[in-house]
Amino acid sequence: MRARIIRAVLALYPAAIRERYGDEIAELLAASDTPARDLADTARCALRDRLTQRTETMTVAQARTAGVTLIKLVVAPFAFGVLLLALLTTAGLLADVTGAHEAAPYGGALAVALAAASMWWFGRWMARSEPIVAAAVVVPAALALGVAGISAVPYVGDVLGEVRAGSLAAVACWAVGATGLGWAVSVLLRHGRRAAAWLSSGMGALLLLDAVTAVYVFTALPPERAPRHNAPLWYLSSMSWWDPGLVDGAYRQLEDSIKLLPPVLTMCTVFLLAVVGVTASRPRLAA
């Protein structure tokens, strides 16, 4: 257990320092008589060195580029929502034109899948074209800020969910969970465990989205309207238009309350994993 903690603390150091002094620091920590105190001091020094190195090496142009990238990430959820609405509207119009109204739920699910696939492509493109420092932390925080901003706008925010408190609670929980998921996937990728990384990303994403959907329903709807034993089915229902009466015992009542929040957070999750997949796979260069 101590060896794993030591490796995690050493990972906080800049690559150049870790490659030169990492083995020596690890030996000292392993032989320490006060491991807790020494690990805490080492972690503090590692973070200081990392922040100092970034501050000293960042130019005005780099700072400007980082600021522009951050703004793009905050605005991105609005673009995600516009794309999703456009695809859902197109699916609905096709159902009306062809008269195949019974196929409308399948068209809606296909629209969400296409939107998520577009976010995968867009995330990988953005990560390759623009430097994103600490993507596992910065991307979830920026996307959550953007989604929360949309939710806070009167009338516009109702598209994400009819109960604003539920939407904000779900977004906050998503930000925390997505940060942990992105960090775990990036660590696995940096250690060359690609199969484990992608398996973890898929399972982790489903569990995260199921959990944040439940957070919304717990906050927005009382137990008599939404029986809590149905919680594992809420995300699946909101994404597939399958609803055996999970809210008020009626068809699609859950969709009327939660609206587009699960699909938008799904797109944000796919985007995050695409960005992390690119940034974590890059070789680390010594300073």
C-alpha cells in the first residue's frame, strides 16, 4: 500500500525532476520512520515545484491561448445542446413526413447516438489542435460551468430540466465524478494499460451518468411520484424513450421532468473521455 502511495506522490512532480530524483525520493520515503508526515511534505513540495515550473515557463501567448481554450470549453455545452436539438428535430420531422410515428423513439435514440459520436470526434480534434493542461480536471470543471450556466438562464434552462435545483445538483455531482473518471483513465493510459483504460471509461461513464440522473430525480421528484427502487432504470429510460411508468405510473412522465439533461451530460462525458484519450497518450517530454 505504501509503495502505491509513494508512486502517486512522485507522479505530482514535474517529469524532469521525477526522472532525475524519483528513485532517490522513493527510497527515502520507503525507509521513513514518519511516513505520513514525510509523504505530506513531499506531496506539498511536488505541487509547489509543478506550479512553479508552469508559472515560469508560461508565456503571455501561452496564457492567452489557454484562456481562449477555457472559454471554448465553457461554451461547448451550448453547442452540444444546439446540435442535439437539431438532430432530435430532424428525427421528428422525418417521422411526420414518412408517417412512421411508431419509429419516432428509435429516431430519437439514433439522434442522441449521432450527437455523442460527434462529440467523440470533436473532443479528439480539439485535444490534438489545442494544448489542454490537466485535462482531467479542467475539462469537467469548464463543461460543468457551461451546463450550469445554461440551466440558470430563465426559460432556456428549462430545456435541461424543469426543476433547476435538480439540474444544478446533478451537474455538480457530474463534475466531481467526471474528474475522478478522467483522472483514473489518464493514469491507466499513461501506464500503457489501454484495454483497462477503455473498459474503465465505458463502465465508469455508465455508472456516473446513472448516478447523476438519480441525483436529479431524488432532488426534483418526491418518492410518491418517482419510486426510488426504479432509480437504476431512470438513465436508461431518459436515453431510450423506453418508459414503463417510472414516474407517476405514466408513460414518458420522466422525460417531461428531466428533459435533455441526461443526453447533454452524456455528450459532455464522451467529449471528456475523447480529450483525455488524446492528452494522456502523448509522451511526456522533460523540461
